[in-house]
Amino acid sequence: MVGDPLLPSPHLRRRRRVERVVRRGLALTASISVVVTVAIALSLLRPAIDFFREIPIGEFFTGTEWSPLFSPSQRQFGVWPLLTGTLLVMGIAILVAVPFGLGAAVYLSQYASPRVRGIIKPVLEILAGIPTVVLGFFALYFVNPEIVQRFWPVGRVGTFSALAAGLVIGIAILPTMASLAEDAMTAVPVSLRDGAIALGATRREVSTKVIFPAALSGIVAAIVLALSRAIGETTIALMAAGSNPRFTADPGQGVQTMASFIGFAGIGDQPTGSTGYKTIFAVGTLLFLITFFLNMLSVRIVRRFREAYE
């Protein structure tokens, strides 16, 4: 007996079942990422609210002295030393990662031969895989004493410095910056490049006037991701920048970042539920909000400058 030819074949029905399973699995994966993000926010929120019930929020955001782990009579809760230290280290890291990362991306996507690209690309990937604690020792025992202390012209540089931490964090995030920017440039249709070359443009003109503007949304996303990585870097900042919060703009001084304070205080002897313990969550909430804002800004910029090709 022959089946109805209008009904789906058994093979087609199996394919549809597999598609439904895959679709639901992908939806579950996306939902898990959202649930984890919300859970992180909620885990930070309650202790942070308890902290601000004890410490005025005005003191937290306007004070310029930060010593929450001292004795009760000497405690200061002004977060500006951590903010300035974070911005200082992050700014130096971005000054290293963005120009060198974009330069590497342009070279790999537009100039490098397949043989050279096959050498440089794995080296960048190996650099991305170096543990941050190793880079921290590199900053502490080589970059700071051999480079920063010798060549920094302003004042005396001690054992720790924001400059050493920023330089090495820039090296740490450079592979991510270069890889993402190169992917964005490679995604630009070859026809645009070939058309520009056919009109007489040089490789430099093609890179700067055709490829770069067309890949701008992906490049901006790479920069913002590098910013988020620089802000959240803990080990290198803790080992190279030190643990002495200072309200300063001098890169030659030792500073403390928000992430390194969380790492430093989290392994300390603060009793659970104490005010010093709750500062970890207050600073963590601020760090989370800054990173969240940067990512939202990245999404808006990407949508604003995204180019669609057919």
C-alpha cells in the first residue's frame, strides 16, 4: 500500500524533529546566559544595599580617601582613588592595545602573505593564552624595574606603578583586540577592495578609506571588549600596580584598581557581614555597572555604524 504523497516523508519528519531540538537547545543556551547575568547582579545587589545603609552614598561617591579595611576610627569610604586608579591603568592599556592591535589587524588582513599570517596568527594566540599571573610577574620583575624606573621622567618610581600595570595589561588584551578587528576587516566583501584597487587606490588607501570605515562597527566592538577586559583585570593590576589606593593621575605611582581591591579584600580576613566585607560587593556592583554601560554603549554604536552587504 502506497502512502499519501502529500504527507512528509519519514526522513523529512526526522529532520524537522532534529531542527526543533536544536532550536530549543540554542534558546536554552541563550536563556542560561541571561539567567546567569541576572543572578550575578542579584548576588551583588543585596550586600551592596546593606553597605549603603551603613555608609552614606554621598560619602562613597565624593570622598577621596579609601581605607575601608582599617580600624573603625580610621576607615574612609571614598571610592575615587579606586576609580582614578582603574581609569589610569585602563587608559594606558588601551593606548597600548588599540594602535598596536589595529596595526596588527590591518597587516594580517591586507598586507601579510599566507605564510607570514600563518606564523604571526599562532603567536598572537599563544600570547592570549599566557596566564595573567605570569604576565604579572613579568610586569613586576622586568617592566617596572627595567623600563618604567629607568625611563619615567617624573618623580621617583617605586616597586609598583600604574604605568607598568597598564603596559602589561595592554599586552594581555592586544591579541583579543587584534583578532576581533581582523575578523571585522576580513568580513568586508572582497569586491569593495577589488573595486578600489581597480580604480587605482593603493593598499594604504584601501585599508584606511575602504576597509576601515566598512568594518567600523566590528572595530568599535573590539575596542569596547578590550576596555571591559582592561577594567576587570585583577591579577596583573594587583601584582604590578600594588594595593595602595591613591587619588592621583601620576602613572609612576602605585595605585589600586577596583578589580584588584576585590581580589585583595576577598582573600583577606574580613568577617562575613562586616562593613569591610560589604565593600567588596559595593565596589563589585559599581564595576558591574560600568562594564554593563560600556557593553550597552558598544551595542548602540555597532547598530549605528553597521554596514549591511548583499
